[in-house]
Amino acid sequence: METNNKKAILDEHLELAEEVLNIYSLKVFIILDLFLFSIFFGILLHPLMSSLWLNFLLPLLFFTTFTGLLQLLDIFLKKS
């Protein structure tokens, strides 16, 4: 049985590895991760919150804050 050597595979298929990393780092996936984490955050906070609007407001605030920070970071990195 042959073992997989990651370094050898990356050396052989460098273009494919770069393409996978470019797709993985797309902003769509980062925003999707933020959205899913916001839902998980809301589920975790649900037993602690007595009001219904706080159950929606805090995860929404979390999502918009970190999406805005992502946009600002993207603008800052594009300028430099």
C-alpha cells in the first residue's frame, strides 16, 4: 500500500492546488461561514434571552458587524 505524500502531490499538481485555494478564499464562502455562525450564535443565546427580538437582533448585529469589518479589511488590502 502506497502512502500519500502531500508535498509530492502539491508539487505535481501546483496549478490545481492554487485553484482550490483561490476558490476556498472567495468572499462568498467567508460570508456564508459568518451567516452560519450567526445562526449558531443565535441558537446558543436562545435559552439566555427572554425577549424574542433580542434572539434575532444580536445574531443580526454580529453578522452585519463582521461583514462590515470584512468589507473594510478587503478595501484596505486592495489599496495597499
